[in-house]
Amino acid sequence: MSKFNNNQNLPKNWQLSIKYVGNMEFKSPELVNSLLLNHKDCKYNLKEIEQMEKIRVLENFKKNDKTKTESQSNLLPKQKNHPIPNSIKIESLINVPKHPAYPYFGLFATRNLKPDELITPYYGFVTTVEDSDDSSDYCLRLNCLAIDANTIGNLGRYVNDYRGILDKPNAEFREFINLDYNRVEMGIFVMKSKNAKSGIKKNTEICVSYGKSFWKTRNLYI
């Protein structure tokens, strides 16, 4: 077993070579300041903050799911833990050879998910954009920061691009305000009702669009 995940209550099918975290892990403590709403170094203006959805993530998960609490992860800075939501699961694709992500994994709904519902925050190792790994397939930009879930992350790292799986994405990456920490985070949300009237059905794979730039930089965009 990897040294990363000793004595942790991990989601089913979690890869032991990946460190599971229930929060963002910052390369240095001061990086979080650019995301904190009441901090002088916050990089978001009032208009941007007003337009973002505000969610108490812990309360939201407890209300929608019967959750299990994960073990304390080594956070920098030390903060609260998030439960592992039972509304999603990691599924192996080893028996689905025609799947674009074969033979790896996908993220699936374990219950019906409502339009515009927060599925999970996207957590990983947080650095400045300048310090990020350009070769990582799991790196998302959050204003002046980069969240990389290549070797550290939560269930959000297992979401696949919709191409070759669905006709269009049923979920999307979106910035929101996590009121548990009074900070801006990146989350995976079910598409709003105008784009997906029925939400995401139980046992359906959750898929986003990685964006044209992701595929172009890998010379895979058609």
C-alpha cells in the first residue's frame, strides 16, 4: 500500500498511488489568501463574488447524502475535513474496451442528481500558475492559482471529458463560494436546467468538457 493512504477510509476503487485529500493542499500557506473573501489579497472583485453561488458544502452533503467521514488529512493550512459524498462513485473501465478512458476509471452518479447541483469540489495540490506542471492532465486554473489533482486529489479527479461517451457534457466546472471556509473554490456541478432538464440519472457517468485548449495542447483536437 502506498505511504500516501495508510490508515485512511478511502472511496471504493481509489488508486492507492494517489493521495486522497478532503481539502485543497497548498504549497505554501499564503496562497490561500487570494481566495479568501475578506482578505486584502483576495483576487476577486465584489461583482464576481456577488455572481457566484454560495454553498455550505459540509451541510449540503449531509443534507443530500448519508456520508462517511474521512480520516484527518495533512493539510496546509490545517482546515476542516469534508465527508466523502455517497452520491458519486469511482468505477473501473477495465471491462469497457470501447470507452475513451479505457482501461482507467470514470465518475458515476449513485442517485439521481438535480440540475445545478454541486457534485463535488475539485481538490488537489495548489500552486501559482507559474509553478504548475504543464504536463499534468489534472490541472485546473483558479484565478492566479492552479489546482493539480495528478498525485493528490478527491473524487473530482476521476471526471472524464464527454467526447466519445455522451452527446454533450452533463456537468461543468464552475467557481463557487464555499461558506465553510469563506473562500472561492472550483466545483463540478450538474448542468443547469436549461441544458439538462432531467439532471443526471443514477448510474450515469458524469462528464464535463475539458475545453478546446486541453485537446489542442496535446495535439488531439479535431
